[in-house]
Amino acid sequence: MTQHPQDAASLHARHQAVLPSWLSLYYERPLELTHGEGRHVWDAEGNRYLDFFGGILTTMTAHALPEVTKAVSEQAGRIIHTSTLYLSRPMVDLAERIAALSGIPDARVFFTTSGTEANDAALLLATAHRRSNQVLAMRNSYHGRSFSTVGITGNQSWSPTSLSPLQTLYVHGGVRTRGPYAELGDRDYIAACVADLEDMLQQTAGGIAALIAEPVQGVGGFTMPPDGLYAAFREVLARHGILWISDEVQTGWGRTGDHFWGWQAHADNGPPDLLTFAKGIGNGMAIGGVVARAEVMNSLTANSISTFGGSPVTMAAGLANLTYLLEHDLQGNARRVGGLLIERLRAVTAGLDVVREVRGRGLMIGVELVRPGTDERAPEAASLVLEAARERGLLIGKGGQGGASLRIAPPMTLTVAEAEEGATLLADALQAVQGVLAPS
Ligand code: PMP
């Protein structure tokens, strides 16, 4: 049964009356998505959309993937939940697989229920291990919504308070598009960022616990620092005993195409000390976690427990989803189809003044918008393009500095035909918005 648009309006009003004002919603007429299949979703009014945002990356493989549905329902039919106080086979199975894939030697895995909580756990471990609450984070970063993680979130529109249990210093380098050093080549850019970091460390009293960084900034607009940046940082950090936490909440599981983890594009001199993950691994079920060397993971001496982290139903989903991802080489698919999509998007937007840049890696693609005829960021254009794409049956995201970038991250089973269809729809939406914005 499809609903009348008025039902959606009344649901929106009820949402606003009972949920926090800061829980942001997309679209002037927010969408209620009621079901999905493959790379498509349907709203309550019966409209079908090509999903180029993958439930912001939580739908890693496909909507309603039968393998995941089956694993979840079978496990739910046996037992839904126990506790970390008891042994759980699905939890150990998934931990073993993630530990082996992580690239971290002597890895231990702790499961949480979100990326926020994963980063919070990583901060707890790193600060306890180093006995310091000083941390480094990247400018324009996003790491979560809790008290500790907003304190390491450099993107100011997502960091609602300056109060923090941590002392955070923000490092330059994650965003290359604009700002200092933007014009430099890869090597010089890295050298300049390293010099900045060294300078900051020299001028900072006390021992810093960790640097936390997203290899490709997600909320920050799918920014693309040059490969090797974090390898260069790592050398500096290692000299100071500072741990490196790679936030792989968006970049993990092969989405960037060339690599299974985002850190691999950067560090040929070794893995991070800690890695955090969430979002896609559960294909929509709430799984997050942190992987760390045993020496770091086991630095907590008091007991701990997680009521829902590692819960059997979510672990069953994660196992089925990971198996599907590996067996179908979805990393390879992200590389091939993502590469093609980036090329297509560059081609179809080449003549559009509203598009400053199409940047991306695999199936993480950012399109930065400017006011036509200027180099000023155009957040209003991003909002209009979102609406225009929706009208054409395409869901995309936005974000980045000043909210002026479009974000594209489809489920990793995306086909070539869907990539081409999406690129055409998006070009059409951009064209329409440019027509409205262009100075006459
Ligand atoms: N880290 C990164 C890089 C993220 O993109 C996000 C979510 N956008 C988080 C952490 C927080 O994850 P969650 O919303 O699951 O708490």
C-alpha cells in the first residue's frame, strides 16, 4: 500500500515534535524509505530510487541481500542475544576473520554497536596505554557524536561543543583541495604537512597519546590526500611513541577499490596501531569495533563488558556479509565500476561551471560545487542538486567543507549500467541547478 504525500508530511511533523532539532534530515519533504532491493530503495509513496548513498555506506553490499537476511533470521530463530559474559561462536568467528584481514600483527578485536563507540573505545585504549589525554586529529574530520568523539571532530558543523575530556590539536593534511599547500605536488605537499606536524609536536608540552585520522574523510566530503601522507606521519609519530588510529568506518572493506583498508594507500611502512570500523560490515545491522595490537588492546586492567557489542544476530549478519563481499570480489567491483563512474562523472560534468572538481577512489566519490563563475563554495547548490536528483529518482549525499560537496557511495554491488544511469541522472540534475544559479 502506498501512502498519500500528506501522510509523509504528518510523519515529518511528528518527527519534529518528538525528536531532537539537531537530528538532521535530508530534503524539504523528508523521505521515508520503506523497502529496498539491490541498489534500489522505495519510499512510502511508492517512488523508486537508485541509491547512490548506500544508506550512507551502511548498505555495503546490497539492500535486502538474501544471504544476510537468511543468516539473520536463522540466528534470530536460535537466540537473538546473550552477553559478552558468555562464549559466542559468531563473535569469535567474525573477530578471527577481521583480525586476519586487519593487517595488524597480534590483533585483538573489540565489538561495539556504532562507529562513535568504536572511536570512543580506541580513544580509551590509546589514552590509557599512553597515560595521556592529548590527541591529534585532522582538520575537517568527523569521528562521531559522543562526548569524546565530538572533541576530535574538526568539521565544525558536526562538533556541537568545545568542552571535551581530551586535549585535541588539529593537524593539516586531510583536505588538499584548498588551503595552504593546495598547489603543491604530492611529495612537496606531504613534506609541508610533515613539517607542520613536526613543528606542532616541538611546541607541545607533554606526551601525546595518538593521532586519529580517516584515510579519506567521509563527512568531510570524500577528500583525497595524496597517497603516502599517513606513512610519512607515521614515521614522525613513531619517533615520539604516538599511536596511529585509522578510522576506517567509511573506508574499510574495499570500498576505495585499490585497497581493502584506506590506510593501505598510505602506509607501506606498516599498519596503524589501532583501526576502527563500523557501518557497512553489518549491511545495516549495528556493528562497530576496534582492532588493536594485543599490547594496546590489553592495556585496560579493569573488567569491561558490552551489552550489545558482538551480539549473535549482528555477528551472523557481519559474517554473511563479509563472506559475500570476499567471494564476489566487491573490492574489485568497487575499483572497476567506481573507476568508470568517476570517469563518466568527469566527462558529463566537464562543461558545467557549478562543478569545481570530481574526486574519488573506488565507490567514494565527491563532487565539489561552486557558485558559477567563481571559486566560492556553493552549499545552496548542493542542497538544490540533492532535491533535483531525488526528483529524477537518484539518492545522493552531501557534506564537505561548508557543505558544498556531493557525496556518492553506492552499495558495492553497483553494476556498470547503474553507474551510467546514475551519472546521467546526476548530470541532468546539475544542469538544471546550474540553470537556476548561473548569472544571467
Ligand atoms: N567515523 C567516521 C569516519 C564516520 O563517517 C562516522 C559516521 N558518519 C562515524 C565515525 C560514526 O559512526 P556512527 O554514526 O556509527 O556512530
